Amino acid sequence: MEYRRLGKSGLQVSVLSFGSWLTFGKQIGDTTAEDLMKIAYDNGINFFDNAEIYARGQSEIVMGNALKKLGWSRDTFVVSSKVFFGAGGRLPNQTGLSRKHVFEACDAALKRLQVDYLDLYFCHRPDKNTPIEETVWAMNDLVRMGKVLYWGTSEWSAQEIQEAYSVARQYNLIPPTMEQPQYNMLHRDRVEVEYAQLYTNIGLGTTIWSPLASGILTGKYNENFPDDTRLSIEGLEWLKDRELTERKIEKVRKLTTFAKELGTTMPLLALAWAIKPTYISTAITGASKISQLQENLKAIEVANTLLTPEVMAKIEAILENTPVKPMF
């Protein structure tokens, strides 16, 4: 396993991490979830990602039960939660980034995960109805209280992250350390262009999600729509409509052929490509089967041995979506 610092912080996270979105408490059984976590941990993965909204809190319960049963030393793993969407309630103050919800959601996550503190705590989306000062103060206080070690954002714009950082500096508070954006071969602009200055200016770390574009980049949709995939889950029709387009599938078909020429697989090529940039601290992988996880772990070797500048250039030619970087 390879480890990278989370931005400019001293925290080291495995370059491949393990997340529970759509699987824990929903798609797979608790025993399978525990087995997956154990295999991930035994292979060097030390960051396990979660959120209050995943399976409406059940995902954190499943992960918490597994953590307790597995009995790992607390200094050997990193666990996260996210706040914004709530755990299913829709009454006032059950969602958003108000001080009240941030504090109550943190305490609820600690209880579900059965830990004394969260290593990472993300503001899952920006909240237009709460002053940024209020949210930054709340996160700062959770860190000061020892309930959270590092706080960050997820799917915030560069402007919003910079504003949070500036507010923290203005009031001598603890600024955000990391952002959790979507990043993959088909979704690039924000990470590669919009955030570019933040990596150097404030030392932003990244814990990217969906490196396989919700399974599109595995190649499983190249010819037909298989059953028992995340895009077939009830309630995710929006994800299917957004991701499953003929233009994207055609690119994946070409990439699949190229991967075979390189002697690897499409999922490994996509994962390796996603962790290649040094500004990617970790890529969150998910799995519903042990074989999927075991295969994903090979991506580090692919990134280090196969992704030469020449190979990367050929991938760019197939993708035809190289982000246009502004002239400064």
C-alpha cells in the first residue's frame, strides 16, 4: 500500500480507501461488509469513509459494529462522516450546516460508529441558508473539543472553500483541510482546473469519490445493462440518466480495448489513472464483493508501472476531454 499526506496536514491516508455509499446497510449484508473491511485493512487501507445520509444512518451503524468486532487499534485507522443531508429527517434543523445540526449530527455519528472522535468530518454540501462564519465556528469548536481531528468540505466550489479558509484565518480558527469531490476520467474540470490554486495556496487535500464513475468505467455497461448493479438500485434513476450516455460508453469501449493491449483491465486502468496525480490524497473505492475489492487493490501497481507519459497521452487522446486551464 502507498500512503500520502492529506494535503499539507501530517495525516497519512492510504492512496486507496474504502467507502460504504450504496452498499453498507443497503446492498450487502452486515457480514459481507465486515469481511470487506477486514480485507481492506489487512491490505493496508487505513481510511474508511461514511456519512450520516448513507442508508439514513444504517451505513454508519454497520461500520461501527464491524469496527467494534474487529477490534483494531484506534491509531491504525481513519474514519469519517459527513453532515448536511441528515439521517432521514426533514424537519427544521435536521439538515444543513447550522451549528445545531452540525453538533447534533456529529454526536449521532460518533454513537453510530462507536468511536470517541471522527478523524475526518466533511460538510457534505454548501449550505446557502447558513452563514459560512457559523459553520466554520462550529467545525472549529468540534476540533477544539476533540470530537473531530480534521474538517473539510465535499462538492464545494473553489470560491466557497477559499471563503471558509479566509473566515477561519480572519477569526484565528481552524481552516478546512480537505475536499471530497467527484473525480474520474469522465469528470475532471473541478479537480484539475477549479481547485488547482488551492493545492498550493492553502494545501488542500482531496479524498475523491466515484473514481469508476458509478461503475461506468468498469466496462460492465459496454454492451448491455446488467442486473444487480448500483445504477439499477431503486431511487438512483437520476444517477443512471446522468452517467449512462452513449458518448461516455463509446469512450469506455475504446479504453477497454486499450487496457487489454496494456495487459490490464478497464477498472484497474481507471483507478490507476485517478490516483496518478500527486494532488489526489486518496481515492475512495467501494465494493459489494470480495473479488471486486481484491482486484481494485492492484491499481497502485498499474499506476506505478504502466501509466507512462506515453500511455497517459494515449488515454487523453481517447477521452478527448482534457480540461482547458486558464492563463494566469
